Amino acid sequence: MEFNEFEYVNFSLNIPIFSRYQTSNNIQVAKVGMANAELGVAQSMNTITNLVQTAYLDLVSAQNTYISAKENLEATTQTFEFMKKRFETGNTDFYTYLESLNNKNRAELELINSKYSIVFRKKILELYRGS
């Protein structure tokens, strides 16, 4: 005789009859996520386009600044030469001569700065364009 001998058989079966719309909700969430990703790509493309356009406009502005600085240097150089002759002949004081020299030096610095600004803006534009 065998006491305390038991045999069990357990069988479980789950059949989802109603899943509370989880599958359709997951599909909708995935669609919204995909739409958000597409909007993110479009926004990134717009940002890159704006950066390239801004870099190009900065380059054009730097070129215009260079042209203005060049014309300003020519004008201040002529003024300096005129003041130099007046100072040498004694028709003006040293302060006016020195002010004219400072203006000429300032115009030269502006020209140099505008040259390097053009080079810098070109490099930025090349970086954005990938060339």
C-alpha cells in the first residue's frame, strides 16, 4: 500500500476574447511616433537650410563691409595726406594731424578685419555646404 501518493494534472488555456483595445492603441501610438519622427526630420532640414542661408547672407554682408572699408580707407588716406601737407606747411596743429593719422589707422584695421571676416564666413559656408 502506498500512502500519500497523489497525481495532479493541471491544464491552463488563455484565450483573449477582449484585449481592451491594446493592439489598436499600440498601432495608433506607433503611427503618432512615426509622424513625430517625420516632423523632426523636416524641422532638422529647415534648420540646416536656415543655417546655410544665414551663412551665405553673412558672407555677402562681409563682402559689402569690405567694399565700404576699402572706400573708407581711400578717403581717410586722402584726408591724411592733405592734413600731412597742411601740418608740414604749418597750417594746422599737431592734434588735427594726429587725429587724421588715427582715422587712417582705424580705417586700415577695419579693412583688415573685413578681409578676415570674409575668409571666416567663407569657411563657415564651406563647412555647412560640406565642400
